[in-house]
Amino acid sequence: MTVEQREEFWRRFLADVEVFRASLPECDVMVNPFEVRRWYVKFSKRRLRGPAAFAELLIAEHVASTNDLLLAAPLNGTVEDVEQRGQRLMIPVFYDAKADRFSLQADHGPVAEAQMPAFFSRLLDVFLERL
């Protein structure tokens, strides 16, 4: 994937995140505005029923992937002040030049460009259920 395509992916993804943020208030979404980033976007949710829990998913570009765009997305959580580390997901991003669309390759199949923020929010829901 070219540098221009990577930049376009992040521009579109961040625009979709802004739309998603306004539509789902129970999922807190932050965009890192700094040039040097440990993460680009952070999704977080709280569980209030049962044992109180908090979960977050940090999304960044995997630095070691040079030819392909690979997202590193570690899941972390806290249950009653005890930290729990989930798995670190590595999610490839594909670009279809003919359709001018990006997609993620998730375990269950492709995730369309417009559905990416909702996909990450659902990952947090599943992680919270397991905490």
C-alpha cells in the first residue's frame, strides 16, 4: 500500500469515527491529535451492571508492516481495579482501487469501510462480556 493510500485510509477512517462518535454515546471514542502517536484512535466502554468493568481498544498502525497496512489493536480492561490484558489483534487493511474502498479482514470476513468504527465497538462489547 502506498503512502498516499495509507494517508487516505486514515483520513476516511477518522471521518467515519467522527460520525460514529455522534451516533453512539455509550462508546467513548478519542482521536489522538499529536504527530508522534502511540495510538491513532481509542475506543472505550464501561460496564455498570455486575462487577464494574472498563475496556479500551487502542488502534495504531503496526510499524513493522511496510508494504501492507496492518492495524495493531490491543484490548485492555479493568475489573474492580484489577487490570486485564486481552489479546493484541493484528488486522490487515485492504484497498480496492476499482471500487475506491478500504476494508478490514476480520476473523468473520471482510468489514466494509463505513462499518469499521462499529466493528471496533462490537469488539469491545465482546471483550467486556468476557471480563
